[in-house]
Amino acid sequence: MTRGSRTLWLSASMLALLAPAAANAQEADTEASGGIAEIIVTAQKRDENLQRTPAAVTAVNGDLLVASGIKDLSAAQEIVPGARFHQEGNTTQVFLRGIGSNLDFANVEPSVSFNFNGVNIPREATSVPLFDIERFEVLPGPQGTLYGRSAIGGTVNVAFKRPEFENGGNAALEIGNYDLIHGTVVGNAKLSEQLALRVGVDYAYRDGYMETGSDSQDDISGRVGLLYDNNEGFSLYWWGNTTHKNGNTSNLVNKGSRLVVDANGNPVRDAGGNLQFVFDENAFLRDRPWDDLRPGVLAETAPFGQPTPSTQNYENYATGLQIDAELSDTVSLTNITGYVYLDAETEVYWLGVLPAYKLDQYRMLSNELRISGDSDKLKWLVGLFAYRNKGVGQAIVGTAVGPGGPAIPGTPFPFFSSNVQSNIMKGGAIFGQATYSVTDRFRVTLGGRYGIDNKKARGIALDDQVSPYTFEKTFRRFDYKAGLEYDAADRVMLYATYQTGYQPGTFNEVVDLPGRTNLVKTGKMKGISGGFKARFLDNRLQINNEAFFYVYSDLAIQAYDASKLYNEIFNAGNVEIPGNQLDILFQPVPDTKLNLSISYVHARNKDFITPAGQNFNGLSGPYAADWTIGGGFSQDFHLGGGYLRAAADARYESEWFADFVHNPGTRQKPYAKLNASLTYYSEDERWNIGIWGKNLTNEAVIAATAAAGIPGPATAYLSPPHTFGLRAGLNF
């Protein structure tokens, strides 16, 4: 029996054991009141109860994001089982259940789809503040039928709060260490019985976590929303969002080397007078890992000078228009149009002690039209989707002045590590899904999607740095989905789903020659998942469990070595990912909440041998921890005219590697993080004030990581260190 089949067998056994008990418990009291609140999600592009959605969806409302101190996508990682969301400059790398894309170059397709209000958002535009949010949803695993291209690993959906037909608003202020000042103000106005306006501003300032001042914030975001609702089945919702970043992006620090010192603490040198270093996987050059300077004798390891604060120009605009119309009592129409503009230039940042430059530009237009119906027996939807995205991307190693910078004598620097001068992606799809109730308790779901994606690009080849290359290819793909659902009791649902997905092919940045193609083939997957969603104890205990087994073929895999001119994208022939996710929520009384998530993801290469003969079979993929365990609690204490809420959460991850090669220095040791807060709320919840602390264990966790460096063997971005502060909020 294989590991994957054992995992599925174990989950099925748990389901079989729990289902009868669940049925007895729920049938005894089907009208239980109170307990855990219901959560509405849009994972299947319609409003439905989370507990009635046949998938392991993580859904969090906006108020909980604020209370948890989650201000952006990278911070949201703490609440998502089996996920890695971390910052790489202005990119947020997203990995779900071992699948993601870990290079932020223009020719690298995302593996997880990200959406604002149903509008697909390019990768570099995802690192914007999450404020005034209605709902944050994560769907792990393939979502090819409803979300199409680049959802081979899953989907992240963010819904902004819509305008409401009342006057009011809210404000929040945070202050903390690193001179943090973070403020949010949102106002809502009822303009008429049918028209409402919502406007919000978010500003964040803090000093850098790094000694140079890098990894700082001086960022402002604005948002506006306008809702027209005629109260007769027709509504129009327009929104606009913009973010401007004036802080400093993060530098990378050296990882994997330790300076050799004698018994007196003096540096040891070789016969030639060079400093001696030894490999130490978990070591950083400085006692404080976030220290990116090279003082004292370490200045000898900085041949291009001391690192400086990174500088950037970042402008991001996004807008969307959603039209909803009820065509009849059972049929409705939805049309979503979106446009995203991004201009992100990091003029200088440091790969350890190598200055570098990065440019990303996108102009993306998309439209989705769908019609859905809901009757006693049948729920269905059909849709059309089209998009066009024009991008430019450049990355240079060994320059602090951008393109055209002077050569560094005696070195190969500067050189382009990416030089995509034009990358036009366009395509369309037709999709549909239907769920039929065979009986009151048994339902069958079928869905399919046919998509066409065309990619046309040009640039300068990386292997010789001078030859122009071109690429044009059209990719066609049909994906499908089949699922079963069975209500074992009123609050117990069993489900099983089989579905496929794909990631359109792309190109390597070299000239297409006889015997060597620059084509990266389309990645494909097929997977089965199944489990149960149940509530017990008068709706106070929720247990959801999903087992899954995914098989990926021709999966695009990348790694970055800062010393190489050309880092090739490979197609892994076969990658298998069995696993299990268990989520438990317990609310014994209204004032007490406990939660626990245990995610097991065994991502391993089964057939991955490069054209040069390098064999990576048996290795895990990048950022794929086998175990992720998270849990937390909150307890309310009623005090006079209000209540005090004490909350804490922790997250443990087993070891993982930041690249598929498992290069020295790219291993993250097992770690645990702890966050806590103490907040007082007024009785009418008009105001609140509290203290908070994040990463109380002060763990230095690597994020995006590259092989090579001086002295190396790797360089790494780091997640934030220990932070703490005071937060106050007001509703008006």
C-alpha cells in the first residue's frame, strides 16, 4: 500500500467511524440554536454556507483579520493550514498544499489564483494592504473548473466591504515598536434609497526591520466603492483601489555560513589571509539575523560595498464593476469587469552584498459573464471568461543604478537574470457546473471548463545576454469535475470530489534552437479529495476533515541561483501529493472559542530528471512542510460596561526547503511562532483598545531564498521579527 493510499484509507476510516455517531447526535437535536456562527462563502461562485461547501475552505471575516493583526496577504499565512504566504520584494509568494511558483519573473506563471471581488490580480499586485475586508477565503487544491488558468494549486479570494445604506464608519489606530504608526479610516454614506458610497484610506509607517533601514513601510492605500440597488433585483457595484509604496523593500541576508573564531573570539584566517567560514545550515552571519550590514572584519566579504537601504517606486491601481440582475425568480445574471495597472520598480536592493534591480509592469483587463439558476432540485451556472494581460519584467544582478549601469571591473556584473521586454497573455474560456439533488440528502455535481490561452513574448536571452528571442504559443485545455455529497444528518455532510486542473505553458528566456526548445510545457493535474463537515454538541463543536491525493504531470518548477546568468524552468514529469487536513472549532460557551488545524502534506517528486541528467526524485518541493499545526483560543471576561478579550494563537511547521534542489542554506528548520492580544471592547462595541504581540518567539523564518552568495551558500529574505504594539478602534 502506497503512502497516498494509506492516507486516503485512514481518512475514509475516520469518516466511517464518525458518521454514525454524528448522525445520532445531530438527529437528536436538529433545531439547535446558538453555538458557532454560520459563515457564508463564495468558493463556488455563489453564496453558500461554509459547512455546505464540499471543499476544505478557510474563510475569515474582516473583523477577525483586524483583531488578529492581519494587514496583508503574507500575514494571513498564520491562519491558513498547509500554506506559505511570504514576501519577496513586492511579490507575495503563495503556496498551497505544496504547490506554488517561487520566482517573481514575468515568464513564471502563478500556480495559485488571487482575486479581488472576483477580479483576477497579477502576482506583484497582491502585496497591498487588506483593510475594510468583508471576507478572506482560501481554497486549497485545484480549482480548474470555476477558476481556470493558474489555479492548479488553489485560489485566494478577497471580498471588500460593500457600501451600506446607512451613514457611519470606523477608524483604527495602531502604534508599536519599529516606530509603527498604522491608521485606517472608513466612511459610509447613504446617498439615496438606491445609492450608497463607501470610502476608505489606510496608511502604514514603520522603520525597517533591517539594520540598513530596509524592510520598512511608508505606504498609503485608498479605496472607493459605489453601490446602486434598485431593490427590484438589479444592482451595480463599482470599486477602485490604489496603493503607493514609499518604504524600503527588504534586502536578503546571508544564510548557511558561520565565521570561524579561535578560543579568544578572534577570526581565523587561512594561509592566504582570507577569513575562514564553515557551513552551518541554520547560521546567519550576524547574531541578529535581520542585520544586513557587514561591519568590522566582515567588511572583507563585501567587495561591492556595504548594503544600503533599498529604494522603490510602486504604484498599483485596480478597479472593477459587478452587475447583478435577477432574470426570473430562479435565474440570475452576473457580469464582472476588472482592470489592473501596476508599475513596480525596485531601483536597488541587495542579494546579500550584490546590488540588484527589479522592474515589473502589468496592464490587465478581464471580464466574466455568468448565468446561474437555483431550483428545488438543481443548482447550476454557466459562464464566459476573457482576459488580456501585457507585462514587462526585468531583473539585474550587480547594479545599483538600473539598466545601463556601469560594469564592475574584473567581474561578470552587471547581468540580467530576467529580461522580458514584452509578454502578452490573452485568452478565454467557457465553463459550467451543476449540482442535482437526487434525494433530499444525496447530491451529484458535474462541471467542466474549456480554455484557450495565447502567449506572445520577446526579450534578450539570458545565456549570452545579447541574442533577441521570441516566443508564441497557444494552449488549449479542457478540465472537468465530478463530485458526490451526502447528508448523513442535518449537520453532517460527507463528500468526495474528482477534478483536474492546468497551468498554461510558458517559455525559458533563451533562443529557440534546433535540438533545444524554449517551451515550458503545460502543467496538468488530477486529484481526488473527500471528507466530512460536521457539527456536534448542540452546534458548539465543528469538525471538518479532508483527505486528498493529487498527481501533477509536467509541473513547472523553478529555483534561483544568484550566481547564474540563466536559471531554467523545468517540467517535473510526475509529482504526487497525498495529505490530510483536520480543522476543529469548539465554542463550549459564547465567551470561549478554541480552534485547532492539523495539515499533513507529503509533496514528493516521483519522476523529475532534468535534460542534463540531474535526478531530483524523492525530494520535496519548495516551501512544502510535511506538517503544519496551528491553534488558538479567545476568552471574553465581562467587566462592568464591556468585556475584555484575551486571545492567543500558535503555528508550528516541520522543516522545508526553499528550492527544489535542496541547496545548502535553503533549509528552514522546524519552528513555532506565538501571537497574543488583550483587547477591551465597550458594551455597545462602539470602541475598543488593546495590546498585541506577534512572533513572540522571535523566530527568524526564511521566505524567498536563493542559492549562492558571499560567503553563501545561500541568501534569504526573512519574515518579520518580534513586534508588539497598541491598537484602538472606533465605530461611528
